[in-house]
Amino acid sequence: MNATTRDRDELQSIYDTLLAHYGDLHWWPAKSPYEVMVGAILTQNTAWGNVEKAIANFGGGLSPGAVLSAGRAELIDIIRPAGFFNQKAGYLVAVTEWFSRYSFDVEAVRRAPPERVRGELLSVRGVGQETADSMLLYAFGIPTFVVDAYTVRLCGRYPLSAGDNYTAVKSYFEANLPRCEKVFNNYHALIVINGKTHCRKSRPSCDRCPLCARCSKQGI
């Protein structure tokens, strides 16, 4: 069995194990693709509960028009629970202006070449690789793998020969999994929930972790 086949089998086995343990997590919780985009900005450097509070402050009126028509002070006040509100207010306006280039049409984004869209997003102020990929995957259903600290931790502890930077880890997962929006969606969600529940940064809880029997760094 060559390395590529082993990598594919290992990634599939991890996915199957986590899915059997946690089930389909139905990510990303949002009422619209635009709400996903807003959430991807607001969740930077804060807990998801704070994002929910900020979105609730729109009073059910979250939309591109609401963000673009709000004065800066008003927008800052609305998103204040998410922290870093001065920066994030600017980021929200910037990404909404990008979306306006597609007339706020989700299908128009989906029809465009994915690499071009990703490049455009990465040029928007406040949008890094994780944020861009989260928007592509969860807002637009474009199969691109989202890498975060939980993914990097899994790769290092398990271990997986995925590399040590965002681009390398992303390429590793995409090369060794079916290029499928649902698989990428579920896999990222499963890694996150297992990371929060068991594979924590400090004091990992290996007992009852579904991957414990195969992990090389139990308790580290």
C-alpha cells in the first residue's frame, strides 16, 4: 500500500469513526448564506455564543442592505458582543461590498470559478484563509476544506503527515478525500466538536475519545 492510499484510508477511517460517534452535526447554523458570511467575520477571536448575541442584535433584520445602510456607530453598537467591534464593523462592510459585485446573488458566486472567488475574498480586508474557506464552504456550498487550530492539533497528535501550515494541511485533506461539499462540511465540524470535547489544547480528555485507540499521543 503506497503512502497516498494509506493517507486516504486513514482520513476516511477517521471520518467514519467520528461520524458514527457524533452523527451529522448540520453545520453551519444560520438562516441564510449572508448570515454565514457575517458569522465568519464575527467569530474571529471570540466564542460562538458572542456571535449569536451580536447577530440577535440585528433583530431579525440582518441583510446586506442593513449592514451597508447602518452608520458606523450603529453597526459597532450592534456587533459589540462579538468583540473587536471597531475592526469587525469595517470588515463586515468590506465583505458586503464584495458580495455586492455579485448583486448579492449566491448562485452567481457559485457559478464563478472557485479559485477566482477565493482570491477575491482573500483580498478583502479582514478575510484570511480560514474565513474565506468558511464562507466558500458554508455560505456557498463550494467544496473547499476549512483548516483551523483543531485540525492542526489533530494532525500533530494523531499524527497525520499533513504538513505544518494552512496551505499544506488544506491540500492534504483535499487530495485525500472525495471533493464533496457534504464530506468537507461534516469533517470539519466533527474535528471541531471532538477537539472541544476531547482533544483540547491543554488537559486533553482521551477517555472515551472515539479516536483514542489509534492516537499516538494519548494524554499529551
